[in-house]
Amino acid sequence: MPPLTPIVKNLLIINVAVFAIFFLLPNLGIPVGQWSDFVALHYPTSERFHPIQLVTHFFVHGGLTHIFFNMFGLFMFGPLLEMRYGPRRFLILYLAAAAGAVALHFGFTWFQLGQMQEQLQAFQQDPTLAHFNDFFGRLNTKGLSMDNGQRVSTVVANIQNELVLRTGDPAQALRDGVGMMQEYIDYQRNIPMVGASGAIYGIVGAFAILYPDFKLALIFLPIPVKARYFVPVILAVEVFLGFMQFSWDPIAHWAHIGGALTGGLLAYLWYRSDPPAGAQRWDRGVPR
């Protein structure tokens, strides 16, 4: 295990300190909900977005498990890369991976919101059940509730019945459908993102490029697998979960993918342009 290096040490201290502040203040009777929402990253078209969030969000975590696994990854992989690159280049890698995570997360959100807007417009032009189901048919709304406590799935079912039975005022069914679609689009736009996961995935991606034969294992699946196979499999799972968007899964998987791709690409470009002469090798689990 390499010794704890300066940048990794400072990142650990900052992340743990920020987590402790947001964890302890409510216990002291100080509300932090507004502040936590302010520092979390929102989509640029959200009314809750502020440019400072591009930096603050990757020092904020959503819970003890979230920060533990991120800091554990930083502690395990970070020192070795910082020893290899030096503090300045390692920090560039960390920040670039965080930026890549944001870019892909925003890119997928833009694509997703664009599709929803097109489906909303199609329903406005032709308010049929088919167009309504194009929007909500593939969404799992069972775990979502309106501000008034009413379940989203119940509201959606009521609108579907209106469209099928053609009872009441057709204009009201149109207004109800459009309003529900727009409310869901606004909900998606306002979902915040927090955590250093994108930057950590960037470190892991760079690690796989530099040390492809180093054997890694998951805590809950302790079977050593070479990094060249381990990381692509993990990313394939991230892609699957990113597309599926299960209601029980609040993780920003595209941020993970963006961070890993950015970190891996940067490590590859640096290695190609400036290969280390006589660098210590760890790619088989031991230095040589």
C-alpha cells in the first residue's frame, strides 16, 4: 500500500469535513436543507442551478455509505497515481474526471429532456392515449408522489381513463395530460447530483490504463480480476443501469461513465506523449 500523498490527504480532509458539517448542523438545530440544495449540482436550465455548483457538488455526499465508498476508492487508488504523476498532474486528472462526469451527465439529461419535450408536443397536437403512453409508458412512477401527497401513478391512471373513456371535457383531459407531463419534466430537470464518484471513477479508469494486470475485487464479490477486465465490466453495468433508470436506483450512472472515460483517456494520452522512463511497475500486484 503506497503512503498517503499530499493531494489525496487534502481531498480526504475536505470531503470528510464538509460531510461532517452537513451531518452535524441539523443535530445542533441549524437547518441545512436550503444550503445542501444550493451546493448540489442542478441542470443548467433549472431555476435552482448556480455556477458555483460545478465545484461544490463533488465535495458533498448524500450519506455515510456514499462518502465511505468514494473516500475508500480515493484512498486505495489515489496515492499510487499521485506518486506516478506528481501532485499537480494528479489534481488535474481528478478535476478533469469530475468535469467529464458533469459533461456526460448533463449530456444524457439534455437528451432525455429533449425526448420528453418532443413527446409532450406530440400529445398537444394529438391528445390521444397512444401519445400519452409514449411519455409515461416506459417510466416507473410508482415511488413518486405529488407535492400534495397524491401518487403520480394514480394521477397518470386517471388521465389515461379520461383519454380512453372520452368522458367529461376533452380540453380538460388535454390540460391535465400536458400539466402532468410538464410537471414530470420539471421534476427531472430539478434532480440534483452530489458526490465525488465521477472523479473517483476517473482515478479508477486511469489506474486500469496504467496497471491493466493489477488484480481488483469488489468487497461483496472478493474474486480478484485484472483491471483490464474488471473496469470494462463495471462500466458495462453502469451503462445498463444508466439506460434502465430503475426507480429504486438514484445514482447518476452517466456521471460515473463520464468520469471513468475522461480519466482513462487522459492517462492514455499522457502515457503516449510522455511515457515514464524506468517507472516503478505495480501492474502485477507487486513493484518490480
